[in-house]
Amino acid sequence: MNICIKDGKILIPAEFVRDKPTKDELGVHWFRQYKCWALYANELTVRKINKKFGSRLVAPAPPARPTITFDYKTEPKEWQLEALTAGLGLPAFAYLLDPGLGKSWIAITEAQILWSRGMLHQVLVVCPLNAVGTWAEQIMEHGYGEITAWKRPDLMKSADDRGPRWAIIHKDALVSPTKKDEIRKTTEGFKWAQNFLNGGYTMMVIDESTDIAGHDSWRTAAAMALRNAANYRRILNGTFIGDKPLEAYSQLYYLDPQIVYEWSYYAFQSHFAIMGGYEVRGHGTQVLGYRNLDELSAMIDSVSYKKRKSEVDLPPKTYLVKDVVLSEKTKKVYNNIVLDIRTELDNGVITADQAMTKAVKLRQVTGGSVFDDEHNAVKVGSEKINECMHMLRQIGNASVLIWCQFRPDIARLGEAIQAAGYTVAEYHGDVKPSDRDMMKDQFNNKEIQVLIIQNDSGYRAITLNAAEWVFIFSNPERLLVRTQLEDRPHRIGQSKNVTYVDFIVRGSYDEVIKESHAFKKDVADYVMWKEGETKNQYVKRRVLRLL
């Protein structure tokens, strides 16, 4: 047998790979089906094999897909048709498009086409909590069929024989944090989803699939338990991996375990990551780098369609930074917290991990409030709120979106904005989902001028194209959250330039967050491990950098 390409894989006879260094260099694995070494074929891997063995392989062209003829309910964009053509009818596929490029249209239309051909009866959509209402709206806008949503009777749409049955459930309803060992058996939401999947030919769609990127999370366990009952599995997301390639494992495994050679997570980690750092039982626990990423790219490319915003025609984003100067009183509170953390850390009163948790107070102080030990909010200043109000007065009647993390800051901002004569709404975790949907509609219809949203409650799966200005009052620590919240008003249908304003206290924790994002990292990953450090030494140094 010679080196060849078959079924999208490069097959290499055993005699060509006689030692572990060669195996590691090529990034190959043993494929039982062909009884030889193999790796996914793309231009990079083909070039590598040709150079190593002098072969003359040619990277395979993607298979031709048939032209789709269908009476679309709403007119698609060019890239949506490309994505639909690439994934239509395949058992497993991922639509990896930047937020705002119409992933839901693709999934809804694919389901509608399969239903019209007698290949599908129903669709289960698993999405973030704040996206449940949005999905119901999108289904009614772009498709047909009966709609039910977990514990949302207000979203129910009666029987409609022009499309499949739809069921929508948010991810957290599938798991019960208080019953870790019985996730699959005891949650009502899981049983509801499971019963629905058993009703015929079914598609299961996971929207914002980074929620199942953690290989050992409860959400991931629930998704894996449900996947086998679905005839078609779809993922909707911006990307599989970002700057963390190992996050691809669970998402690829959900689509089809054979994509990752049915490896365990640790086999996957061993193949694609270089491990080191502080050790547990003789094994490195930190990722120091990555390898074989060309093979990982080939894995992802084999089951996905990708499209970035830079490849389509959307208005550019504009960025501004407004410096916030703390008063001497607020600065003293901030510096005292820094001193307390340093002292307790140096004296061994708290661990490095506990110090990291306490450092959150620094973000609270720059916003103007801080929680005491009884978790009561204490006002310490108004400098950032005052700067926000000054900026708001400057921009006149434009629609403004304000992202804020902490509830006391949201309440104080809302009071100040309302007192100044603006119409305002506060969107956060304690607001009922139906009321959130109403606020979103009021903002998009320009019935309210200012919408304040808690970062964790609204950064995904909603469209807020009415916004002309976006104020970042509390910059999120995670780069993914920052990217997502920026994209809420930067979507299909946006015709205006959107301006993003960061309110930053120089020399504070605010600036560390901004700096880490500039390097495309989360705050937690910004300070890298050094050779020979223990875990406590590493986390302590990281805390001191944040201080």
C-alpha cells in the first residue's frame, strides 16, 4: 500500500511510521478502519506529507453540493445560501458565522427544507436563556410550524402544518447544579427535551455552543446524553476555538465522536496541547502551547462552514476611551483594598485563589459601589457615572446601549439617567424573560432611548440594531463576552456606524482588563506561568499583576 488520500484522510502505511518521534512530527494516529496511520487531508497536511516522503498528493477539493431550489419565506444573503448548501441534510454540521450574520436563518431554513422533503419532523433548539424569545421570533419570521418553549407559555404558537414542530429550551434547564451525580435522570427540563427528541426524525440545534466547550461541565454531559436521539445535529457559533483549541473537543464530539477518532478528552489534549506548569501527580496541568493545529483545522473544516464579518459588507466600528479620574476619597478606598489583599496574601491569611476572588472588589470600586462582607452594596463614589452622564448629554437623542456588570451600578445609572429626563430600562438577571423581550423590542422601536444591560444577562443571541452608541461601563474580564456584547448592535440590517466608548480608570484593574483584551486574552490567562513555579506562586504573581 502506498500513501494515498481516501475519504478526506491521508492514509500512511505502518512501515512509514516506525517510531514515536515520526508519529509526533506528522501528527498521525492509528485508524483501525484502514489498519494504517492517518490524518485529515487539507492543503497544509498534504504539503507536510509530500515534503516528508516525496509523495505527490493533491489536497482534495470540497465535494460539490446540489443547487437548492426552495421558496424562501425571507430573502437570504449570499453567504447564508453558501452555508445552507454546505450543510443541508448532513448528520452533523456546524455553522460558524460571526454574531449578526444570520445563523438562525440558516438552521430554520434547513429544517424547513428537510421537513418539506419528508426527512424531518421536529427541531429541538438549545440556547441561552435570553435567546429563547428571540428564537421564537426568528422561527415565526423565517419559517413555519408549531412552537413550544420550556416554561414560556407566552411564546407558544398553535399547530401549523406548514413546517416542523419546534421546541426551545435554555441550556441551564437541562442540568441541576444541586444534583451533580444525577444530571441526566432528575431534571425536568432534560426529561422534557428527551421526550421531545423521541417523537420522530429530529434535528438538535445548540446555539452558542461554547457553553458545551468544557469537557467536564454539566451542560456538556446533558448535551452528550441527548445527542444520540437526534438524526441531525447542528452547532451555531462564531468559532469552535478562539485562542483555546482544546475547547473544540466537546463540540466536535457532540457532532460526531468519529471526527475526533473517538478519543477521550485527555487523548485529545495530549495530541494537540503541550502541557507543563505546576504538576499534579507528576503531570503538567497548564497548557504551554499547541501542536498539530493544521490537523485540528482539518477536523473542523470537514464539518463546518465559516464566515467572518470582515468578509461581508457591514459598517465599521468606532472606538473611544473616556478617562475617569477617581476622587481622593474613592482612590483611598481602592488603595486600601489593594493593601489589604497584599498584606493578607503575604502573611498567609488567604490563599492566592482567595485573593483573586477579592480582587473583584477593585472593579466594583471603579464603578462607584462595593459589596461589604455581608454582601450589602456601599456607595463609594460617582466618578464613572458622572462621566457617563456627561457623555450622554453630548450625544443628544441617539439611542444608547450601556453594558454594566454590577447591580448597584445598574440601579444608580438608571436613577441618574431617568432624573436627567431620558427614557431608560434596566435589563438584568432578575427581570423575567418576557419582560426582557419587551425591553428589547421597546429599544429597537425607539420607545426608550437608553437600555442598561447586565453583561452576563444580555451578551448573547439578541439583536439591538437601534443602538448608535455603546457605553462599556464595566468591561468584562472574558474576551469572548466583550466580543459578543460588541456584536449585539453590529449585525445584518445595521446601516449606521456604531461608536463604542470605554470608561476606564487609568492605573486600575480597568486598565489591566483593557490591556489583556488588546493581546486577545482573558484576564485569567494574561499572566503566563514561569518555569519551576508552583500553582500558588503562579496565582500569587498573577494577583499582584492585577493589583
